Amino acid sequence: MNLDLLRRAGLLQQHAFVEPFPRELFRAWNLETRSVTGLLVPLKLMSYTRQ
């Protein structure tokens, strides 16, 4: 809900949202937990390369 409010306010135009890890990834690490913390990364700190 908070992410949606930030998008509607136009505050995410210069940021990329990194979603929390899915529960299945934690299970692959033999952990029974979950993450609800996402990240906002400024686009100016990101670069794209061909691989």
C-alpha cells in the first residue's frame, strides 16, 4: 500500500523498486521465514551492461 501511495504521488520516478525475497527463496536456503522489506534504489546509481 505504501508503494502505491508513493507511485501515485510521483515520488518514484527516479527510483527502482526491488521487491522482497519470495518465501520460496528462503525455503531453498532451508529457512522458514519471509521478508516484507523492499528497497528503493536511485536510478542514477544503477548502470546497465550487456552480458
